[in-house]
Amino acid sequence: MLGLSQGELCRLSGVGRNLLNDFEAGTRVPRSGNLDKLRSELERAGAEFLALTDGTVAVRIRPARESKFQTS
């Protein structure tokens, strides 16, 4: 959806590929610093994280013209 591969996300955030794979699989929770790095890069690519009233988080994708991510 964001046009960002796992490899690119790892490279940009400085987070290891195994950590990202384990996090996506639900077998590992990254330390807060690594979560911050991932979130920051996802937000630069166009993701917006929204805290809901029930304590969960939703993610919306900003339209391409609002994205801060530059591929060059």
C-alpha cells in the first residue's frame, strides 16, 4: 500500500529484517526505540496511526500527494 518493501523499511529505519518478520508474525515485540524507528519511517511513507477510544490503534494511508516519503 505504501510502495515500501520490507527491505526498504528495514534499511531506512535501521531495524533488522528478522525483527520485522518476527513482529509481523506476532512472535516478537520490538523494543520501544525500534518501534519508534519503524513508526517514523511508515509515517514518512504515508501511514497515519490513530488512537481509538477503545485503546486500539487504527492505521490510515494518506493520499500520495500528502506523503512525505521520497524514493530518490
